[in-house]
Amino acid sequence: MSEEEPVDKKPEIEEACKPHCSNEWAEYRACVKRIENDTTGEAHCTGQYLDFWRCVDHCAAKRIFQTLK
């Protein structure tokens, strides 16, 4: 049996999925731009940020599970 360390493919797979989620990323960046001058500290883009990562996770999930042994 091989003594090699397992390689985590998740970061690589997530990077490959990011272009697939360009609409969600654009919405997040637009939100950041909109609130950059907020002086109240109450505005945030958490929803858009989470939408982007939800898209990435959805894309990556199938690929990640295919790499498991």
C-alpha cells in the first residue's frame, strides 16, 4: 500500500467552478460597490456572498464526490 499523503482536491475543484457562478459574483461585487460609502455600518452583502458560495458548492459537490475512493 502507498504511504502517500492524500491530496485535497476541493480547492482546485472550487476554483474550476467559480467561472460557472459569475452571475452570483457580479451581484456580490455590485452590492459591495453600492455599500462602500455606507457610514451606518448596517449595510452588508452577506446574502450575495453566501449565494455565490452556494453556487460554487453546488457545482463542486458532484465533482468532489467523484474523486473520493
